[in-house]
Amino acid sequence: MSKQQHSTRITLPRGTLDLTYQTNSTNNNKNYELEDLLGFAQRINPKRAFLFVSKVLGRHIPVAPHTMRRAFTDLANLVPSKLPEPILVIGMAETAVGLSAGVHQALQARYLNAVLLNSTRHAQHSDNNSETLLTTFSEDHSHASQHLIYQSCDKMTQEQLLASKTLIMVDDEASTGNTCVNVVTALRNAGLNQLEQVHLTTLVDWSLSHDATDADDTISTRLPNIDFQRHHLLSGAWQWRDAPNPEPITMPSVDTTDAGTQTLGNTGNWGRFPTLNSTNGFAHYLANFQTKFARFHEQAIFAKKQLPQRILVLGSNEFVWLPFLLAEWLEQNTGSQNEVKFSALTRSPIALGGAITTMLSFHDNYGLGMTNFAYNVEPKDWDLIVLCVETAAASVDTMWQSLDNVLVMSPIP
């Protein structure tokens, strides 16, 4: 794997970010440069004043689905073969739940029976108590630090989960590895006591900020009897310097793991609970879209040739994987003159400036009483916006409902 050293300085309103980084050649000989992967912005968060804004996640910047898919696959291909099984792939809410599903799907070419499980910040209700919490952990630097991890109501899947020997933890970025340690410790305490290897798999790894060898030695000390490895598309170090007399900021209240007042509809299992197949609900989801699109355009049946030229698919918070698959299907089934991109609503508070050129704010659709955001989305720039939610259509803020180019995709009639 070839590496080239680079450095740059990013100036933001509340300070300066100095970066030293190196690009890595992936298995298909593609080098991801810094500008391919990241933009920069200011967090509305007193814990950390800056934000690395991914250009391949489809979270804060709309991205072409094929660009996202390539990054998912290239990252998965860095994970070694012949790992001890069973294998558990775990993704971090909310930013990495789509990334983890994409990595998991690519890994299944080598590890057919790998299990996918994402953390969540949405408590789950169940009439039969089958949806039982497995464990919790904290992501200390996050705007919403508490995470929930659920177990499976399927006995065989749960037994495989508890017998996991390799954990592949997927996130957009990492530095100290503290979150990884918190996750592994929580899972071990919850019964995953056969773990032998942990692979921290991220788009970008900033552990050089903390001396990678020392950081990994510290992790190994905190996780005894674990073989710990890192995999990433780009690695480096950052150093932040506060601007003189930066303006104080107040972060909105978004750190909750409540269920909210809105019922979650059935969208299949895409990783909020342990699953071997994150796509098993997509066929129904696609058919539902085709029906609703036909009604939206007042036509008798769905026809690919009548799809608009510029389409933006928006996931919502943690519900991004099936919407991404829909965006990917639309991209593959439209002509070269069409533009299809994917992004998502989020609870993350980010200031305007840098990589964040526009911001829409509105009430969340989960009934949590918090503000949600859509960044770098100008509704007038799109012929069709497909807004995908896992709650009822009526739960969507009137700002979206008032736009005549927005089709709300809800699993609840």
C-alpha cells in the first residue's frame, strides 16, 4: 500500500485546523485524496469546534449513489480475508448506519454469514417484549453521546451474535479509538466473550494525532486478549487552535434515546436489529415507491421513462439504507442525462460556512420535539425530492409537505 504525505491548513470562524495526512492506494489502485473524501465546517458543539464533512457518505452533502457504493466497497476490501468467524459488522448511529450496511454487503462476498448490527438512538417499542436491549455505550465527543444496541429475537441469530469472534466496527472517522473501546467493552459485558479480533474500519483515521503506535498500545491494554487493527482510506493527524476570543455557542438539545411520540412503521430489518440480509425489505420498498410515484404524477402505472431529470432522495436520521438502495436503483434506471443524488435529514447541528452552504431547519418527524436539519439542499434545484421516513407521512414538517416537488415515502398508510 503506497503512501504520500501531505499537509494543509483549514481556517474556520472559531479557529484553525492544521492537517497532516497520507493517502492510501486501495485494491483497485484508487487513491482517495483529501478533497475526494472531506470538506470542513464548524460544529455547534462546545466539545469540538470543527467537523469533517464527508463527501462520500450522503449525509451532509448530496452524493451520487455510485460514488457512495465505490467508497463502501473500497473500504470493505481493505478488511483482511480468512478472519475467524462468526463475524459481526457494527455501525455507529447516525452517521455510519448506511456506511456499515454497504461495507457489510460488500464483505458478504467473502463472509456470507456475517451479521450486521447498528447502534441506534431511537428506543424501540414492542408489544411482545421481543425487541430487547443488548447493551448501551457512550460516544464521548458526539453531539448525542448515548447509543443503544439491540439483540435479536431470532434464537439462531442471537446465538451467532454472542459467539462472534471477529468484530468489524464501521464509522466515518476515528482518532483515539475510545469509542471502539467503549463498544467492545459493552459487548463483552453483554455476553460477546469470544471476541478474538477487532477491526476499526473507517473512511478516515486521525490516530496519528495521538501517535498511532501509542494509541493502539493503549487500546490493546484496555482490550486484553484482542488483536486490534485499523483500516481506512485516508489517515493523518489534526491540530486545532482556537481563534482569539471565539464567540460562545449554545448547542441544541439533541442527546436523547427516547422513542418519540410517532410510531415507527415496518421497513424490514436493515441493521437496527441483528441481520444477515440488510436488503430483505427493499423489493417491497421499491414497489411501494413505484406505486406512490405513479399516484404523485397522476398516472396509471409507473414508467421509468417518466422519471424527472433531477432527483434527490433524502433518508431521515438513521433510516438511510433502504432510501440509498432506492437512489441507487433510480440512478441505474435513468439515462445519462439524469442526475440522481442521495442525502439525509439529521439531528446534527452545524453552522453555515465552509462545506455547509445552505441549511434547512424543521421539526423532527419522530415526535422527539427537536430540530432536524438538511444541509446543502435547495428544494428548487430538484425536479423531484423523495423524502423517505419510517414514521407516518403526517409526521413530516409542513415545510416539506408544502413543496409540490416532494414525494414523502412512508411505510404507514
